[in-house]
Amino acid sequence: MAGPLSGVKIIDLTTVVMGPFASQILADLGADVVKVESLDGDTVRNIGPSRTPGMGPMFLAVNRNKRSIALDLRRGEALDALLELIKQADVLLFNLRPASMGRLGLGYEALSALNPRLIYCGCYGFGENGPYAGKPALDDLIQGAVSLPSLVQRVIGEPRYLPTNICDRTTGITTVYSITAALYAREKSGKGQAIEVPMFETMTQFVLSDHMYGMSFDPPMGDAGYVRLLAKDRRPCPTKDGYICVLIYIDKHWKSFCEMIGREDMLRDPRFATMGDRTRNVDALYAFVKDTIATRTTDEWLAALDAADIPATPLHTPASLMSDPHLEKIGFFNWIEHPTEGRIRSMGIPTRFSDTPPEVARHAPKLGEHTVELLREAGLPEATIQSLIGGGAAKSA
């Protein structure tokens, strides 16, 4: 594997989205990620359409560049095999509850004694030092717990979840930077450490960085909630033939917009004189912009706004995004041949490195595709490997 994390070995015990999203980023950056699955496989394998059972689109999207080993960790001999892998690893990543890890004999104290350089990273719902420790957590539940649906309610009148796994993916990214920071610290100290990445606390910081707002102060200087983000007309603006996304907010853009449309009188309106004034009167601001944008076509506005150096984009759908001209030009989407799924669309790696460029080197694996290969690398004798598979403690594709 190429990339800045080449040479780092990660044992990945995570499933579904949050952990696998994190480990795929690490794998894209060059880490050797060993995906440890149950004999039934990661549950996300079966979400969505597929040509082969267990190879659904969401699994394909977050599990490339990994190797899969299938072990029944309820069996002692499978656990012993996992411990051999952990002895050689730099990182153990898991999203099992810590109590479950302890029952399996995979707690931090036991594993750090086995491998003192191990970075032991758990990503799960709630921090272990609070009363919610051990409670189950899913993206929708955490969205509700950190007030995202109630913020939507303030805009549209009813609480709704955001239509993306934002908590899983944000916590996944937090997991990536936590692991890379711990690897850097280990380079200086020579010692591993345990890391906890809880969804609830991560997303509380994520949401309240915008929305603590007036309640940042004692006594409060207003309610919680960033008023611009909660304005009812903060949405794509309808044009004569579609929609555009435009934000005319800072002083420079507001001045350029008013001059472009021949409404210099708005620059003298005390409601909109400064950015602070526009924030306080954001509903009126957005209503004015929306009514103005409705007077021309999408292409007319995009050309005019670009000429005035005012940022704007067309409104994409997921399907149209895949043919965006910028993404097409940089080759972000590629058609690749998967050994079992045939021709599939693959996304590129968004980050660029001048000296250690990452690459997509492996397809998303079949369940247990690398079981034998990985057990051999761990030093297990052939007879032991065949016994594990023949006895049902491991599975090979």
C-alpha cells in the first residue's frame, strides 16, 4: 500500500458505517487494515441492491483497501488467532461496547500487556465516564440526542432527521484524527495508549459550536441557535427554471450584489448596513435575495454571480453530482472491475499528498477473502489454520 500511513497495521473490529468509514480513510492513506468479521459478516453487507449476496453498495462504499478475515470470536481458538494478529498490530479499532470487549478478554490492560505499542481505539455511543455509558447508539438516536431534529423543527415546523448518516461519519472522521495523533505521540514516547471516541460528546461539540450562540455567556445574551442557520429562507433559491445555491452575506458580496442588480439603495438600508445588522435581520435579507433570484434563469444568475465574484453553485441531486464537470475533470469517479460485482462506480480519494500519494489498491473484500492469508502472516501453522476453518471457528471465502 502507498500513502503516508504505509507500514501501519490496523485490526478493525468495527461494523456498519462509523468505524468502517474511519478505517477506510486510514486504509486509503496507506494503512494495512484487517477487517475482522463474524462468520455472518458485517450487517451493512446486506443493505441495498447487490449482484452477489453480502456485497451491497454501502458495504462497497466504505470497505475498499481492506482485507477481510472471518472469525467466530465466541470460540477460544478464534480469539487466540485474533490475539496473534493483535501482537503484530499498531492499532486496534472497535465499536463494541467496552464491557463486551472486556468479556472477550480484549480490554486495554490485557492487550497493552501483550503489545505495549498498541493504539487501542474505541468508537461508540457514549463516554464511559458518564451515566449513559454502555447505552446503544445509532445515527438517528444521536441526531435526536444532540438536538438536530429540533433545529430542523424550528425551520420547517416538524422534527426531522438529516438524510445522511452525519453522526456516524463525523465521529468516523474524529476517530481518524484521534488515531493519527496517537500514532504521532507514540513516535515520540514509544508507548501506545487507549482512546475513546464517543458519538454523543463528539456531536454535541459539532452542533453547539454553531448553536450555543447567546447561551455562551453568563448571563445569557440570547437564546441558543445561530439565527442565520435557522432562517426559514435559508435554502436554495428558485430561479425561472430551477434553483441555485448562493450566500450573499459578507460585506463585499452584499455590496457587489446590490450594485449588480441596480439596488444601491439597499446599501443604505440600516437593516443591512453591516454583517451584524444582516444577521439580526436575516429573515428579511433572505426574503429579498430569494425574490430577486426568482427573476432570472439559473444559467443567467450563475454567469452574473461568477462575474461579480459572488460564490454560487447549481443545486445538484445525488445523480447529477456524479456528472459534475469539476469532478469529471479531476477523475473523482471511476468505473472499476470488481472480481465478483463486475463494473462498479468508485469514488476517488479527496485528499492529495505531494510526496506520499494514497491510492485505491484493493477492492472491497468478500467475507473471509483473506482469512488464510492473514492467519499465515500471523505465523499460525497450516494444520491450525485448517482446523480453525474446518471446525467452524473461522471462514474462508
